[in-house]
Amino acid sequence: MGCGHSSPASNSPKLINTNETCSSLNLEQIFDGRGKNLLKRFEFDSACLLFDISLTHILLLNGKQLYFINLNTMNIDKTTVLIDTMNIQEIVWSSKLKYFLILTTDQLYKTNVDQFELISIHQIQFINEGHRKSYMTVNGDDLLINRSFGYDLRRYCLSNLNLLQSPRVYKEYKDICITTIQLNSKKILALAISIGEKQMIDLINLNTDKIIHRIKLDLNENILYPINLHFQGLWFAKTCVPWANIGHCLITSDGQITRLKLFSNQDNFIRSLRMSDDQRGLLIGRQHALEIYSL
């Protein structure tokens, strides 16, 4: 999948000192291997876990089972087995609706702790296009969904579930591949994109529909998987040299990168990460495990 267009106006990111960026959020200290901030570790069968966190619970997908984990007791409250045809793609917590949203290949659902069942959201419908990889992000009254890795981003209002004017920033670039999408409270949308074999992150102002920063690394190193940390406009992301090593970094609101020294064991890298809205809890997904940390 090639690309012949030039990049949007944006300077290459500057690598900056860790202490300048995250004096109040020292991830290197939290994950120092001593376990001081580790509250609980759960072991699961699946190598790749999907989950998100509310103020009281975690909703987690392990294989074909959904789990509600109580943050007060640190125990699994409830579980349910999914039907074989249900293919969950994404789980996000909506503080606006007070529900977890569950996106499958063909439908959007909601659930909460009190009624642990998947309720179909019929106001949002997808064309039946078979198995499609989908991504979703929620912040405030905004819901954005991207399907099949493409440039088609759909924006919905959570208050009435109406389709809004969707971002059109990639309309002319149909050879672009979008994976992870994350929206913060300042309406900045972070997207992991691929152009050819190069993986990078775009920061888009959702109100102006403009790319404000394109973050890419030199040579054959990629940057991907942006995660909103709900903290001073910071994003967590992965870096990767194909077939060599995996790293982690922070991205500031102005597009600068801070590299993190986390986990020397490459087989133990962070597969996924979520922070609670109140910035009190941090979830780390690893191969076959979920870890809960205090901040």
C-alpha cells in the first residue's frame, strides 16, 4: 500500500528529557519492577486482552468471556460467555452514558455493572460487510468509529446518537491505513496510521479537522498505538523497530517525544494500557495477564 503524497505541515518531533514532561506521572518509577504500585495481577488465557476502566470496575474480554472486575474488592464480580459469532473489536467506558460500549464487527452494544447484558444500540447501524477490524474512541459527548483500517471516520453525538459531520482530513488519501484512534478532552484526536510500511501518529484538531502534528521517527523505527493518559494532554505510545525491539514513549500536546525505559525483558512489553478518568488507576495488559497499578 504505497503513498505518493507529501506529509502535512509539521516539524519532526524533538526528543526531550523525561523529567521535563512527567514529573507528576513517572511511569518509569511506577513500573520499576519492585511492585510498590502494583495492586493486583490477574492471569488469563488470552495473549491479547481487551479492556477499559470506569471509576469502580474494569470490563475485560478474555477469549469468549467478559469479566467485570471490582476495583474496591479487586475481585471478579461477574462473568458471561459470549456466543461464538460475536467478535468484539473494542471496549470503551463512557462517563457520559455511565455505560461500557462494546463494538463488534457488525453492531455497537452497551452494558453496565447493574445489568450485565449486552444491549444493542440500534440507532447506530453498519452496512453488512463481513468481518471488518474496527476501532472506537469516546470522550465526553463524542463517539468516533473507524472500520476496516480505512480513512472513513464516523463521528456520533452520544446524547442523541446522531451521526455528525465526520472528520474528512483523509478524504483525498485513500491509500492510508488507520488503526488505533484516541480522543482527549481537548478534542485532539490521535490516530495510528500507516503509509506504505511506515507507521506514525497524527494528532488532529477535531474542531478544525486539521492535522496539527505528524509524529514519525527516523529510518526504520515506527511509532504506534497512542493512548490518552487523561493527564496534561499526554499520550502513551509504542515504538518499534521491526523484528528487533519494542519501546515505549510519551507524546506531549505539542507533539514532542519522551522515550521511556520500561521493562528490559522484550517478552514482557506492554500490549495495552488504560488510565482511569480520575487518574487514580492504571491498567497494563501483558501477554496472558492484566496488572492494576495505583498512581
